[in-house]
Amino acid sequence: MADQNRKAEEFRALHVRGTPLVLFNIWDAGSAKIVAGAGAKAIATSSWSVANANGFADGEHIPLVLAIDNLRRIVGATDLPVTVDLESGYAANLESLPESIKLAIGAGAVGCNLEDSFPANGKLRDTKDQADRIRSARQAADASNIRFFLNARTDVFFQRPSAQHDDAMLAEAIERAHAYSEAGADGLFAPGLANITLIARLAEASPLPLNIMVADATPAVRALAEQGVARVSHGPRPYLEAMKALEQAAHAGT
């Protein structure tokens, strides 16, 4: 427990606005070892990558017991802090969410992503409902005596293509950031957002350190840092690139 607490404090301290923590997301113990050996400061899973590596689609189709077992092996493969992508928390109702948090902490994680969309269709939950879920997760984490980092993911910017992102969507993301912060979240994750002007405005207005995910149109890490971003995630891209390299090698070898 003392070692997990130390890692939790280390992980929390890595979230600095303007000096982002860069996470090259992994999917199993082997990929965790590779990324750790490359000099990473922390390890983060990608739910999409974990699911696909085990033959499932993303969206909480991989059984929670398998996801937690995979997490436990990842934690055992590295001395670095590990944060897990818990998607929507594997909880259809508020009462079952704390169990998912307890399982993640029991497996050794020091943080998690918790998204505000429904896994079945990607539609947004009501802001108040999601704040209640974050509050429930916070209470479960605090009961474990681990300073667990709750990274509140908002899928506002997944609701429409990047070219259609506008001030109204930004305002909704800012509103959610404040609600989630008051509920006990530690960070705000806004995947899908790539417009540097909107990123800068969200980073400034959010009471929580901002996490941006790398995509084809995402500005370089240096540009994100200049706008106050505190965390940059590569998401499923490392897995996709690894599988592409495997496919090319397989074709060349047959």
C-alpha cells in the first residue's frame, strides 16, 4: 500500500500545465515493459487497444474480470505508476460503479479514465448524472486511502466531426469541467478536440488540468504545452502502429 501511495503521489505531480505528461498508451505487460524501458514517466492503458488485443471490440465488451487481470499483470511488469482506462466504469447504475474503482485500485492502479458517454451508443450522459458518478467514484477511491487520480473524460467533442467544433461545444465542455471538478475529479480528458484555439481556451477555463489525445490533426506536443495542456495521450495509435508493422512483416515473410 505504501508503494502504491508513493506512485499515486508521483503520478499526480506529473500533471503540470504547460509541461505535459506524455503517455504512450499500452495494452499488456509486454508493451508496458517496452514503453517503460524507453523512458516513460508513467504507464497508461488504452481501452480500445486492450479490448482489440484480446479479441473484443471497444465499449466495455471485454469482461471487467479480464480487463482487471490484464491490469494486474501490467502493474506487476513495471515500477512506474499505472493508470487504467475504465471506459464508463463498467456500471449500468450508480451503485455498481464503486466496485469497479475498488477492483482497479486492488490491482495496483493509481488512476483511471472515466468517460461521460454511454458505451452502447456514445451519446453523452446528463452532466449532473455524470457528476454523481464521479462523486461516487471519488468516495470509493478515498475509502481505499489511495490518492487515486480520477481523469474525467468528456466525449463532447466526439459528438460531431472536428471541423464542426464550435463555441457552443466548448461552453458545454467547460460547464462539465466545473461540474466534474466539484464532484471530485482530478483531471479533464477531452479526446477528439484538435483545434488549437479551442484547446487553449479550454485549458485556460478548466479548473482541472487538461488532457488531449493525439490524432492526425492534433497539434504537436510543444504547441499543446504552450497552450497550457497538462497531459497528452496517444490512445490506440501505438497499438494500431504495432499491428500495422506486424502485418507488413507477416506479408514480407510469407
